[in-house]
Amino acid sequence: MNAMGSMSASPRFGRTKGELQRSIAVAIHDIEPATFERCAVIRDWLNDHGVDRVTLLVIPARDLHPLGERSPEMVTWLRERECRGDAIAQHGFHHMRSRRTSRSRKALADLRAARVRGRDEAEFVGLDVAETRRAVESGRRVLKLAGIEPRGFVAPSYAYTPALREIVSARFGWWAELLHLRRGPGLGAGLTLPHAGHHHPAQRGAADGAWLRRGELLFPPIAIGTAGAVRRAVEPTLVRAGAALAGPVLRLDLHPSDVEQPRHMLALEWVLNHAHTRSAVNYDDLAGVARVPRSPNPGSAQPLAA
């Protein structure tokens, strides 16, 4: 926390004509009641650095407790952030693999196919089609009961199985993988294509108002792990290298634990300072999905911020 408070704000991210094809897409992972305070601090820090559009990855029922019941304050914050231009995505159901599937033959095969790092968080690995559908739909239902209707989906640890891909493609407007942002027909009520209502012109050559062409490869998201002293020491350097090599879309993944690691935050600040000429976008922008603006609280009108 102290390291974050001592950082100086960088210039606001630009949106000049010459920079339309160079953007930065920041995602905050693992948002749930237990991490809410840290995630809110990270979001404020990003805003101080000129990042006015972020994707918020929300865990619907960590420990199988619905977020709407555990933290009404967090639900209000999410609605306010959405009205200010952030995108919200469903981040699994409870974000942990079950013990029953952790050692199954199918789970091991799925892990090899997905090549995931955070195996304990690869929630859908080892689940059959019915179990996968039940988990995805339960998460959507929990979020909808809280008044949140995400347009997109991001699997924990980016670990997708064939069953999960098939299900999310039919139920969400987009889902993010390590190297792709996939678009699906599952736009749901209140969603429109092409993207409208914001001052973010489409990437040249993109279809339907999306910043990305269909099937276009993305550079893997930049993130810093927390497992192991060696990894914590080395990864800030790798983050800087990854930022230098990123293509038109620089993806940056932040986690609640980052605020507890000063070296992590300094490395992330370096990335933001060197990306200040890029346009800040969220994953809805990249996919070309827009929602009709709504108020975070019934009865009060509050338009989206540009």
C-alpha cells in the first residue's frame, strides 16, 4: 500500500489518430468480497495513472457464498465502475478446482491440453459437460441476482476445456484466452453490436466496430506471479521485457496480491509509464460489444464517462 501511495501519476493515456491501433487492456482478476478492498485500491491507482477503462473479473461465489449477500458494497462499486466505462466479466464460478476432479485422468489430460500455471485455480479442468454448464450457469445466476450482467467470460488461469469453450461461446459476447479474444453470439439482453456510445474508434480494418479482427492473435497478458521467491524476484524484469515486445494490444493482468509486493507495483508502474501513448480500452471495446448505459442505482441517471 505504501509503495503505491508514493508513486507519481503518469500522463493521461492518449487517443490521437496516430495511436488508434496501439492500446492497453488492463484486467483486474479475482474480484470477490475478500479481495474487494485491495481491488478497489488497484482500480484507483490505475485511474491515477490515466487508465480510465478496465476489465473487472468477478468471482460470483468464492467459497460458494454469493457475492451479493456477502458484500452489497462491492456490488454497488461494480455497478458504479460499469457506468464509468469499465467492463465486467464472469471469472469462473468459485475459482477453485474440486478435490474430486483434481486427480482424475480427465483432469490430468485437460491440464496438459490447457498448459495452465495455476493448477489449483483451473476450476473447469476435469469437469464433464453437465458439470461445466451447471457451474457457468450458476455463476451467471448469482451475478444476475446481484444486478450484474457480464458481457464476457474469463476462465480462471485461462484454463479452457472443449466443453467450457462450447458453453461460453453460446452464452457470452466474448471470452478471453491467452492468445485470443473470442467473440460469440451469446450477447444477451441489453447488448448491441457494433460498439456504440463511447469515443473509441474501431481499429482500422476491424469488423463490426471491434478493435480486433476476428481470429487475430494477441500477445499473452503480462502478469506477475507470487509463488516462490525466485519467481517473485525474476518476474518484474520479465514484465518489462514483455511490455517492450507487446504488439498493438498490450494486455496487463493485475491481481489483489500485487499490492502487497512493492517490486511488483514498481514494475507495473514502469509498464504504465512507458505505455502512456496507448489508448486505454476494456475487453468489451476489443470485442466490439456495448451495453445500453444504465444507472448504478435505480431512479438516478448517470451516463458513462468518456
